Amino acid sequence: MRTCIMSLVAIIPLVECYKIEGLIGWLIKSYLELEMALKSALKQFWSEQAITVQLLQYNTLFVSLLFVLPLVLQYLLKSEKLNLPPSPPKLPIIGNLLQLGTLPHRSLRALSDKYGPLMLLRLGYSSTLVISSAEVAKEMVNTRDIVFSNRPKTTAANILLYGCRDIAFASYGEYWRHARKICVLELLSVKRVQSFQYVREEEVENLINKIRVSCFDGGIVDLTVMLQTVANNVVSRCVLGRKAEEENDPGKFGELSRRAMVLMTAFCFGDFFPCLRWLDVVTGHIGRIDTTFKAFDALLDQVIEEHKISKSEKKDFVHILLQLQKDGMLEIDFTQNDMKAILLDMFVGGTDTTSTTLEWAMAELVNHPNIMKNAQEEVRSNVVKNKFKIDMNDIDKMPYLKSVIKETLRLHPPAPLLAPRETSTTIKLGGYDIPAKTKVLINAWAIQRDPKFWERPEEFIPERYVNNQVDYKGLDFHLIPFGAGRRGCPGISFGVAAAEYTLANILYWFDWKLPGGAIDHEKLDMTEVYGLTVPMKFPLSLVPTLYSPSNL
């Protein structure tokens, strides 16, 4: 290993001194010199032991060179003279990888403050464009969207999502257009979202009952876990017709979903250095992905077979897709693997985003008791006394609650770096040349805290939307937590409906404070942790007090 590292250190200066042809010539020359040295060694040393030691030294050096050579060649493969966006200084081979840090959205904003809202990074072998400007994001989506509509395929997504036959990672083309059409018109339409209100009501009622029991015990509740459970169960019942977090069936859909999300964001050598894919096998990373995939695949097959013989009148996504397939209503050859990829996409993509938004909303409200009081007064005044139930018609009368959700999505977008895109051809953007096959990251977190547009951008101020009709549905590029354009999230209505209904209920039924009653001067630790979403690093532990509507 030490010899390999020394060989790498010796080669790095050559990266700056040699063209590819020169480097290859140097390697051939080195090989010939090695051959001559071996012949000389045979003549010089009559001792078998001496010959063995000498051969081992030469062979170790040559194997080390073969290991490093592909990385050097990838680093040198840049020939076109283009007007590229500015770039931070980078290291040979690994480029800017180390500059991402543990919270990439924050690190990238710091870099963009120095190098501009459009900058080009080298992450391993691939060029990655980072956009931190609403204006550039708007130009990309409104005038160049087709060129930027591909997705780079990751190792984990390719395995877990049946060769990327889902919506999120499928290549832009005929299959993706038809699959997205199915989702938008059949699975996630406003009418369909409304039809699942009974699921939201039942799961939120279970949540309220659990918190109520904690009130009687006078204890602290782990709201993080509770919000994850309700979000997972709502999504799972709508998508698959069964709960994700069954108390008598642990380690099934809920646990598999969490495992899949960890694997989707885990570092993979092959994604950054294709010549080192074998390391993902050696480290067991591919094995872990395969194990999770097989478990998910078996469960999804079981669910689909159960639905084929089910007579239930309550229709979930599986029922709907099977019926469309049976009636010949699909415009594409839609296999069972395609169906499973889309179901998995909906399930994994729709759980943590909702619970993370709710967690941050409650954390901000506890840190801002006056804002919480305003939200509670609105919720409680719009629910008929002694009705003991909130419905979606009530939610429509709660603009301040909706502003709380909107401000939470601004400060804490579930995915601060929107799902990456990839250019299909070389194109101009912001006055710069963007090469084909360039990965593109939009830093929504940075855009949504831009002081050029937002007044006091680091503060939680729901009132900012009273006279500002900026919305999060992809038309206002200063607020794009769900993306925009062709690749924007199709499940906005589904996720927001669950978040608004859950938040309204926990604000209606309970008053909240920090453990120890230190609500007036102490603040929650708002440290983040990076993953497929960006939740709070530490669990949200709060003390609830039951509120009685009869007090009105």
C-alpha cells in the first residue's frame, strides 16, 4: 500500500507536465526499462533469494502504476477549449470532492459567494455545474429545459429502481413522458389526492391519540419518530394499501425504506471513478444494495399478487396501475418491473420529505412562540366548537398555517440540492459553455436564502407571504423546494396536503414547550444532518399539553 501511495505521489507532477501521448510514451519507455532491469538483475544476482526480492519490488511498482494510470488518464481527458464557468482550485484526480464537506448545500453556497452563482466543479471524473441563482435557474428551465432534462444514473438507483425505470431517475424520452403522465393524471391528480383524505384522517387520529396518552403520563414525546411514522403510513397506505410501520411486523416496508434512502446517498466509488467500480464490490457496498433490492422486490411482488385477487373498494396506487394495465389504457409496454420501480419511487420519495418538513416546522414554531400562538389561534378559530375534527375545508381557511409551511420549505427544503440533472449536448447558459454530459446541481437552499430577493433571509417570518404571492409550485424561481420544469416533483399536492393536515391537528389539540419549560429563552439545536433529505441532527423532543376545545 505504501508503495502504491508513493507511486501516486510520483505520478501527480507528471499530470501537469505531460500530454496524454507523452504520458503513454513515458509508460512504454518505463516498461522497456523495467524489462532491461529484470534481465540485468538475472545476470547480476546468482542468489535465488536476491532475484525474488528484486522481482517483487519491480512487480509491486508496476502494479501500482497500472492502478493509478486510469485515474491519471481521466484527469487529462480535457481537450476542448470552451468558455467554462469559473471553478474553485481543485486537487488532481479527486477534484473538488473534499470541498463538499458534511453539509454540501452550505459548502457550495460559500463557494458560490466567492466564484459566482454559476460555477463548475470537478467531482472525481465528472464535471458538475452548480447553480445558486434564481435567474440562472429560470433561464435553464424556461429556455433550455429539454437539454437539461436527463438524469445521471447512480449505482444505487440503477439497482434499486430496476435499471432506473421509475420517474425520478428515468432518462428523458418516450418512456419517461408516458410514465410521468400516468403519475400526474392517474396517481397524483388533485382529485386523487382528495380521495385519500380518509387515510390522512385515520393516521393523524392515531398520532393524536398517542400524543394524548403522553400528556396524561406527563412525559416527553419524541416527535421526530411520531412524525416519521404518520408520514410513512400515509404514503404506504396510499401507494401500497398497507402500513409501513406495522407494530406486529417490524423491519418491513418502513425499515427497508430507511435502508434504501441511506444506500441512495452513500458514497460509491464507481459513481465518481468508473475505473474503481470494483472497490464497491470489495467493500460490500454492492452486496448491501443487492440485499435491500431483493427484499423490496419480494415484498412488492407479494403486494401486487395480493391486489390482483383483492375485492377492496378502496383504491390505492397498485389497484389503479393494475386496472390501467388490464384495461389497456397505458400507452407504453408497462411491465411488472416498471410498476414496481414507480411504486418504490413514490414510497421512498414521499415519506421522509413530509416528516422532515413537519419536524422543521415544529422546531421553528417552538423557537418562535409568538408565531406558534398566531398559528394556533387561526387553527382553533376556524374549527367549529365541539366538532372535534379538522377537515380539508377548514385548512383552506388557514392562510397563516399555509404560510408557516411555505416558510419552512424556504428555510429547510427537504432536499437542499435538487435532484441532479445532466446535459444532453453542449449548450450556452449564463454566457458560459456547458459541455455535454455535465451534471447539474441547483442549490435551492442557497437560492431561497438569497438576500438580493429575501428580506432578512435567515429569519423565520411567515408574515412575509401576506403581501408576497410567491409560491413553491415551480413558477417562482426564488422558492423551488420541489424543483421546476419537466423534472419538477409531480407529488407536490400530495405531500403538502399531508403536511398541512398533520400540522393543523397537532397545533389544534396541543400546546407545546421544551423539556424543563425553558421556552422563553432557550432555543432548540437546529443542527442539520445530510442525507437523501436534511432533517434535524438530534430528535425533536417536546412536552405536549392537551388543549380542550371546550375552553373556547
